[in-house]
Amino acid sequence: MLDPSREGGPEVFGARLVHNAPEGRARRLLLVVEEDIAPVPGQFLQLGVGGGGETYLRRPISIADWDGARGLLELLVLPVGKGTGLLASAQPGSIIDCLGPLGRGFDLDAAGPIPVLVGGGIGAAPLVYLARRLAERGCPPLTFLGASDHPGLAGEKSLTALSRGVVLATEDGSRGATGMITEVMLRNPGELEGATAIMACGPRGMLAALKGMARERGIPAYGSLEEHMACGVGACLGCAVPMSRPESGKSYLRVCADGPVFPLEEVILA
Ligand SMILES: Cc1cc2nc3c(=O)[nH]c(=O)nc-3n(C[C@H](O)[C@H](O)[C@H](O)COP(=O)(O)OP(=O)(O)OC[C@H]3O[C@@H](n4cnc5c(N)ncnc54)[C@H](O)[C@@H]3O)c2cc1C
Ligand code: FES
């Protein structure tokens, strides 16, 4: 059930939190990992957050960045409820209980020589490690980052360093162009000239707009989906989403084990 093509297998491990600082409305967490987890960009961890009761289930959080040589793992956590609130307030020195890496990430070979990344809000988290791996292959991406407002932008500094260019947009105009990032892309169609793939993570509306844009231009597009998760390893079917594949018609796939990254053309987003 778990993806055999991943670089490392999933495991349970403890990671020591060494840094916790604000990044806009989110928190940037740095953790030391003893194991060589060798994640694929786009994979995630199921994190035990403690607290018992309503936070009994692990919470899925993307691997925002990974430095294998130093065993340094980066997470970007937006506190939206009790679980992410507990994570965001964890103190340096705490051990975070991790299961992973999980899921199928972005296919680096599918990115081609001129990749375009698009992140919406906290959805930018997995794009940092993706941009790093693409830059290492000599194909730094052009990155589009959007959010409702400036504090909602995540990963801006790292993505600016790792990309060949970054376009920013906020709905209230507090940083970058004014409007949704997909509106800004539509206003500047030349930016997608020659793009070999679009790789994205963010709200469904953003993914739906990208799906249309990519289809119109004949560019392959891949999106990382977010769903409520229970087990995170493909067993409970709690994260199933409808897909439409030419060979099999409508079917349901599990975001945790078959994704979270899917070709947007196959995802039913409406
Ligand atoms: C593959 C994957 C990767 C993710 N990566 C990150 C990340 O890098 N950083 C980050 O901050 N968050 C990420 N998330 C979202 C994060 O898992 C949820 O915000 C978290 O589980 C909410 O738990 P909670 O206890 O804080 O909130 P809860 O009290 O459980 O919920 C608070 C609110 O968030 C909504 N919510 C809960 N879980 C999800 C979910 N999975 N998707 C959408 N809405 C949800 C609830 O409906 C509710 O409105 C990711 C989710 C997935 C599936
Ligand atoms: S969360 Fe259980 S199958 Fe995906």
C-alpha cells in the first residue's frame, strides 16, 4: 500500500526540536533527525502532537525542507486548531513523534527543464524542498506564491533563494501584486511561456484554476491535495477523493497513500 518507489521507507522516529520561530502567521520548526529518512519532495509526516483526547490522532504535516548531510528537517506549521496549535507552541528540546515519510511526492523527472511552482498560503510548505531538489538538478523553478495577506505567505525567503524568479501576490495587496496568485498568472500569460510542468500546493480553488490554465496551454500539472486524515497510511479510506482517469473512469484514491500529489487532469476538484 505504501509507495515502493519512495527513496526511504516510512518509520516511526523521534525528532528533536532545535528551533521554533515565527514565519508570518505560521511557525518555522527545525528538528534534528538521527535516521536517514531520505524523503521525496511532497511527502509528509504524521506527527503525534500529544494532548490526548481530541488530539489522539496524528496530524499530517509536509516535509518543508530536508538537509540529509546534517539531519535537519524543516516544517512550516500554521496553527488552525488544537493539534497544530500544540505543534506550533512546542519548545526547543522537545522530542516530536514522527511517522514517515509518507505518500507519493512530486516526480522530479516530470518537472522538465523549465518547471513552474505555485503555492497558496501554507501550501507553499512542500515547495521549498521541491525547489531545492530541482535547483540541485540544474532546473531552478519559476515560483508563484500567493496568500490572502502578507503574514499568510509562507516560505518566501527560502523559495526566493532557490528559484530563478519569484512572483508574489496577496489578495489585500500588502505584499506583491494585488489579487489571487492565479489571477496574477492570467494577467501575465508570458510568464508561463515554455513551462514544462506546473507543480502546486494550495487551496482547491487555486488548483482548479491551475488545472484549467494548464489544460489550455498543454502543460502537465501536478497538485498536492489536502484532506482530513486518520491513519495516514492507506488503511482507513478516510481520505479518499474522486478521480477521473481515462482508462478506468471515475474512481476513488487515497490522498495519504496514492497521493498527496496527483496529476491535476485526473482530480475532480468541483
Ligand atoms: C498531506 C498534508 C500535508 C499538510 N501539510 C501541512 C503543513 O506543512 N503545514 C500545516 O500547517 N498544515 C499542513 N496540513 C494541514 C494540517 O494537517 C491540518 O491543518 C491539521 O491536521 C489540523 O489539525 P488541528 O488539530 O490543528 O485542527 P482541527 O481542530 O483538527 O481542525 C481545525 C480546522 O482545520 C480543518 N482541517 C483539519 N485537518 C485538515 C486537513 N487535513 N485539511 C484541510 N483542513 C483541515 C478543520 O476542518 C477545521 O476547520 C497538511 C495536510 C495534509 C493532508
Ligand atoms: S488517512 Fe487512512 S486511508 Fe488515508
